[in-house]
Amino acid sequence: MDGLLQSFAAVTQPDVILAIFIGVAGGTVLGALPGLTATMGVALLVPFTFGMDLINSMGMLLGIFLGAMYGGSIPAILIRTPGTPAAAATAMDGYPMGQRGEAGRALSMSLISSVSGSFIGVAVMIFLSPQISKFALKFSSAEFFSLAVFGLSIIIAISGNSISKGLMAAFFGLLLSTIGSDPINGLPRFIFGRMELYEGPPFIPTLIGLFAVSEVLAGAEKIISAKKINAKVDRILPARKDFIKCFPTIIKSGLIGCFIGAIPGAGGDIAAFVAYGEAKRSSKTPEDFGHGAIEGVAAPEAANNGCAGGAMIPLLSLGVPGDAVTAILLGALTMQGLQPGPLMYLEHLPDVHNIFAAMIVGCFCVFIVGALGMKVFARVISIDKKLLLPCIMILSLVGSYSMRNNIVDVYITIIFGIIGYLFQKYHYPLSPILLALILGPMAERNLRRYLVISSGNFDFIYTRPICTVLLLAAVASLIISLLNQRKITRNLAKAEAEGRYRDEFGSDEAPR
Amino acid sequence: MKQKGLRANLISGTAAIIFGIWVWFQADKFPEDPTITLNSDFFPKVLVLGLIAASLSMMLIAYMSEKGEQFDSISLRKPAMQRVVLILAATMIYALVMKPLSFILGGMLYLFAVTFVLGNRKWKQMLLVSVIAPIVVFYIFKNVLGITLPMGILKFILR
């Protein structure tokens, strides 16, 4: 606790608060622009934080994360287009509220729920992650390999509509992660004489290509005119009656978001929908959900911001990212000379406390930025994409170049931009590639280490309980996802058949 | 509809298998370390087997599926696709000329060209953004972030 209080003194310096503030404001703008995600924003800005101190760098990046999670709700409520995937559930009740003239009410509840959810997530992170890191100190190579497999299986299970395509994306990402030097004997692999690849594919340029450049290309394909906003944004704080009504939902949803965020691979979009479902289930008036229920805005917003704190738990305590954004933060921390994981608490505890303090300050900044800038952010949605997209492309190329002042990184960004675009066209998810790039080296290094020690014996699968549990959970997540997909396909087919029967015979009786 | 989806999946699945086989042959060329049992080619080869298995499974599921996936075809006859290709070409040219020409000059030409390709015809707005944005970005990078972007033929003015 003393360390955390000392960190507050460091974090509340003017330059750090400015960095966090800029991050939150930038993140909110990014989140408010449909088509731009928190992942893209953090990926674009990481290179620019390279020259900053750790605390300024992390403060800005965490600010973007928190800001984008809140910002996504603005277009969701005003134009029924979520700014980020995590705000998709917010549109279900936020937009109907806007349609009946209550946009201000919805936006103010979204702000308070986001801030509250962030605080809940950060509080749980501060108390839980040290405990998990102590437990993780008992992990050996076999456990870390099993953890990497578990993390990958979750992201495969929840990405896209096809498990096999998710697996293909993950294997592709794992193969990319083998480029560079062998982690055991240092011999070069797949570098084709290019020494720039000796340390592996440059992470940030690859990321910018996959998540930013590919989105620009996809956006250029589907270019549409920006919508004009006519809704009145007239209040900052929700009415006392609304806040009291939604308070239990906010607390519950913040905790749901935090715990879902703590599962490696699970992100804000899942947290938001799970919280929305739970709020509807436990509501006295579930029939109002989907038609402008205020709890339908509070629940997903508290959850997706709670997820931000939750996603930091496995990152800091295990070195395994909780979602795509924390995967990038892992890269940013490594660039700053820190290796997230259980040893970070032993060797860099002041830095860990600085991160905690920066997140708490970030939560306050989300409130201030949201309150002051709500009307401005509402207008940001109307920015012409025809001007915005080329500017994002320039920033992407510049961001890649600035990592090593090497034009080869720009070419790599463009190549991965093409790959990312083609992946999206053929319905392959991108998140497994990102996580595979992070977890691949960890999985290979630890597996080969264990096999050397055990003389090629794979007995860890059944002799080490933590490994057994993690590997079984990995298999279970894939099977459950496969069964769910089959169920959805069957239900869709049945609904179509019923529709066809009605069309042919003019009857509402369901076919047998 | 099903045929289009099936064809797209077969193309991507086949491409993945060909890629996997190529990786396998590349991995065979890795030097061996006689002091260790599992060499550098072990993990990549395991992954290739996984990729090929997943690809075959995806193609089989796509073949047996009653209702195919909906795909937007990649056809250069579509204006949308032409936009994407033009923007990609412009981006590659910009990457090639960034160093010799300079970030600012290349950026101005790039921004103007791409906003034009995207359909913007508000000339004053296009000129304003194309000229001001690269200068502002260059200034922020140099004086705030301490990163000097390529100066190319403008190095005598910008230094």
C-alpha cells in the first residue's frame, strides 16, 4: 500500500497527467470513430511512446485503452453504429433512447457506467494480480506452455464464426513467430539473409499492418458518407433516479467485465454482451430491453470498461495478454525493458505500482474528458472518411518507420496490411494471429525446455495438475464453441425453413 | 451462393496448404545442432502439420455445409476493388519515394491522390489537408517526439 501511495506522487506530476489526459482524449476520439478500434489506436501510438519514460508511456497507452472503451458508446447511441466492437451491446438500447429524444440521458449514463466499471476493474486488478503472480511463481516450463495453449484456444474459440479458420489463423501466427533466432540454440530461421528479421518479425509494424492498414483498405472499399448528427446532447450527469436504479447493475456488470477480461483472449465485446444478458435476465422489466431500457446502456458500458482492468491481470501477473490491446501493451512494456509476468512483482514492483496508479488516474480522466468533450465527440462522428482514411494510413507508415528509422519496417507494414485485408475478405479472424505472435515464442521455448529436461516425455499432460486443467479447459473451450456454432447454424436453417413454409403455404404452422 | 463460398474457401485452404508445404521444405534446410534432441525445425514442422490439418478440415466442412458462406468476390471490375488497388499502389509508391523525396513532399502528393481516389472533389479542402497535415506531422515528430522523418530533397531547408 505504501508503494502504491508513493506511485500516486509520481503519477500526479503534470507531465504524466498530461500524457494520460492526451491518451484518454485520443482514445475517446478513436473509439467514437466507427471503424477505428482501441487496438488500432494503441498500435498506432506505441511507436510514439518509445522515447518517453515508462510511466508517461504506459499512462498514455492505458488512457487510450480506457478512453476508447468509453468512446465507442457515442456513435452506438447516436447513429446505431458502435465505435468499437465492445459497444455493440450498447446500441441495442442506447439508440432507441436517442430516437425518442433521450440521447443526453443515454450518453450521461454511458459515461458514469464507463467510469464506474473502470474503477471496479482497476480495484480488482490491484488486489488480485499480486496474488495470482505469487501463485504463478510456482509455474515451471510445462505450466507456461499449457497456459499459452489455453490462451490461444480461448481466442480461437471466440473469434469469428469458424473454429477451423480460427485454428488456421493461429497456426499462421505461430509460424510467423518462428521467424528469427531459435529460442534455444540461437540459429536463424526463415530470415532469408535479412538481418532485420533476426529478432523476429518486428512486432509493432506487423501489428500496425494487420490492424490499421487492413482497416484502411477495408474502409476504402466500403466508403460511405458520414452521417449528420441531429440528436441533442444536453446533460453530463445522469439523473439521480436513473443512477440509483442502475447502481446494482453497474456494480455487477463491472465485476462481470473484470472477470471476463481476466480470461486470456476474452475481450470487451464478450464482457458487454454477457453483462447485458445478465442485466436483462435479472431485470423486473426484461421486456423493456432492446427498446430503450436505461440498464441496457449501463450494463454493457460498465462491463466493457471493467474488462480493461481485468485484461491487465493476466498481463501483469502471468505475462499473458488478456485481449488484443493488452497484447500490444505487452510489446510496449518489453520495449521499455520490462518483462511482464510473476517476476515483475519481485524485480520491478515500483513500476507495477506506477501502472496501477496510472490506471486510477486514467479513470478520473475518462470522467473529465467525457464530461467536457461530450458535445465535441458527438461531432467527431461526422468527420469525412475520405479525409480521415489517408491520414490514418500516413500515421501508420510513419509509426512503423519511427520504430527503427528503417524503411524495411514500412514495407513489412504494407505487406501485413495486404495479408490482414485478404484475411478479412476470406473471413479469417485476425486476433489469433496477434496472440500467436506473443504466445508462440513462449509456447515453443517452454515446451522444448521441458522436453529436454524430461528426455522427450510428454507426461506433463497428466502428471502436473495445473497443466492438465489448463489443457482440458483449452479443449473444452474449442468443443463448446463448435457445438454453439452448430446450434446457431441449425437454428438459422430452421428459421429459414419456417419462413419458406409460410411463403409457400401461407400458414404459420411450423413444419415437422 | 454456395458455389461462390465453397470456391473462396477452397482457394484459401489450398493456399494455406501450399504455404505449409513450402515452410516444411524451408525448415528442412535449417542447420542441425548435434548437441540437442529437438532441433530448430521441430516446432515449425509441428505447426505446419496443424495448419494443413486445420485447412483440410475447413475445406471439408465448407464442402459438406448446406448453406455456403456469403462472400464479396475480389473482382477488379468492381469500382470498390479498383479503389483498394489504387490506394495500395499509391501507398507502395509513397513508401519507395519517402526517403529520396521527403516525407513532406511525398505525403502531400499521397494525401491528394488518395482523397481523390476515394471520391473527394472538394478541391480547396483536399489541397488544404494535403499541404498542412504532413507539415504538422513532421513538426510534431521532430520537435515534440524527437523523431526526424525522412527529409529527402528538402534536407537543406528542414535541418
